[in-house]
Amino acid sequence: MRKAFDKFGWDVPEPLLLHTDAFFGPNDAPSPAIDPAESVEPIAPTTPPLANKAVAKVVNVKQTSSDASRAATQFLIPATIGGQALALNVDTGSSDLWVFSSKLPGSESKGHAVFDPAKSATFQPVPGASFAIKYGDQSHAEGVVGKDSVNIGGAVVVNHPIELASSVSGSFAFDTNADGIIGLGFGVSNQVKPNRQPTFFENVMSSLDQPVFTASLKRGAPGSYGFGTINPSLFQGSLNYAPVDPSQGWWMFNSSGAVIGDQKISTTGTPSIADTGTSILLMVDAVVDAYYAQVPGAVRDPLHNGFVYPCDAALPDLGIAITDAYTAIIPGRLMTFSQTDLNTCFGALQSNRGQSVQILGDTLFNTQFVVFDGGKTRVGFAPHA
């Protein structure tokens, strides 16, 4: 989640510096400048063939955290690449599938499962193709590119672009829970050179029963991602859809505002990103200031570079308008990110530093079943069942 701040050039709140597993927020990856002249092209001359048709798969996810004081967790998905098992961090805010590989030195891959192309009968190197992801704090992942079969819960794409890390920074190496990232954004922001590549979802979408994937990510409970299916037992009522603008590679939609008690605050003009790779909410100052005005003892602390408050303070619920007709409610009990000392807590809602987007991370997903609809380019929300 720290890299969400690095991505936009924001000062990193001190609590995020203290929690090394926060470094791995994958969709906190950089947002590359989009060159309209640079197309998104598959490496193969044609779209990679799909290994199965009309599939509808649900994949259970593992929730990990190395610090009991943190609300933040990683939601890891089991994947098989070239017959080799890895645990990947799912990120709807980025567009690369990169993995720890046998090309890494042992000091960087220790404790991780690594993909070894020499042990795959289906791996094909792609001469001249490479990737490099770098962050404002100088953390990075870079390497070469190949093609191989990717299997996630039985949803399979063959000849899918795989980015093999040959170098990663210590912040990635330190987090031994995850062996790479699977970005499920849009290929327009993919980092492969010389040609950007489509994402796993873009390649598998045409083979699914429905061109969708879903996220059910409750805090402290088993979760799942579904491909090609929407399970009505996982949410209450009807799904509420907002149209998405994919031009920057994100699942970005317009949220008209927020609700705190009886107060409504407009966020019109600042679109929001549905982002499984960021732990908290980064919203406009009008929302943040209004929220903490209702929290006894809350202050914007320059030491922690964000709002803190007494841990025994009662936090109000936060409503986020998904559409004009539906507001997602986040209970106050889920609005704390971490405990900074014995009596002080750091909030799960912080400022976006005046930037042009809001980031709606796991704090929102912990309360909402979310549908990513590639067929109609929209996102749908409903309360968890």
C-alpha cells in the first residue's frame, strides 16, 4: 500500500514505513504514462489459444498478515504456471503478471517459490522482450519475458505472457508470503517492452461463461475470486453497477460523493479506482477532514503524516456513493488501519494529497462483493452476504 503514495509522489505515512508487509501492495505499482501510439499487442502473432471453453471457476484465496496490529492483509491466489505452483497477489490496479524466477539470485528469492522455465515443457522465451517496474522509493522488479500456460482454478490460458523477475528490491524479497503479482487491470498500462501485453483476464475472458471476475474479500475470513461466474449467495440484494473508464489501465469509475452521518460530501470530478492491491482508502481532503471531525481526539499528525486518534475512540460509518442510487457502507469498526503505539491508531481513510483520483482499497472490499465486468466495462457492488 505504501507504493500508492510513491506512485503519485506523495509523502509516505510513517505507519506504512513501520510495516514491511505493506510494501507489497501490488497495485501500488507505478502508473506508466500511456502513449496513444503504443498498442497493446500479444507477443504471439495471434491471440493466445485458450485451453478450455465456457469455464466458470472459483478460486479460494489465502489471507496473510505478519502483524496482528494491522487491518491490512494480502489476499493470495494459488496459480500454476508451466506446471509449477506459486502464490500470487491479485491486483486489480495493475496489468502485469510477474513472478519470482530461477533467474533471481538466492539472496532475493530465499523463502519464495520460484518459477523455473527449465522445468516447464511449455515455456517459450521471447527474445528482446523485457519488463521493468520501478517505484518512487527505488523498489523495483525487472527481468525478461516468456510465454507459458497459466492455470488459475482451472481457468487456463496457454501462451500467456509471463514476466520473469531477474532482480527485485528487498521490500519484495522480504515478503515471503507472495511469489509474484497477477495484475487484472487493463493491458494499456502493462509494462512489457517493446509491446504492452494483455492481462490474464483479457486473454481468458472470451472462454468464460460470463466475461467477468468477482472478488469476495472479507476481513479475517476465507475469501475467493470467481472467474466467469457471479455467485448470488455471496452478496445481499442486487448488484449496483457503475461504468468504467479503462483508458489508464484501471477499473476507474465516477463516485459522486461520500456520506458521514447526515453529512454528504461531493467528490464529483475526482474518479475512483477499485483496487484490491491497496490496503486503505485514499480520498479527497473534504471527505477525510469531515470524517475525522467526528472522531474524538483525531488529529492530522505530521510525525505519522496522516490522521491518528485514540484507539478507544468511536469511529463513524463511512458511506461511498457507487452510483446515484447505491451507497456502500463501511462500518466504523473497519476504519482503523493500524495501531501506532499503545494508545494511538492510524486511520484506514487518508488524504489522496490533492491528486486526480481516489483509491478505494481493501477497506471497501472488506464490506462489498465486487464484480469486474469486462464485457460491459463496468464494476458492480453489493454488501457481502
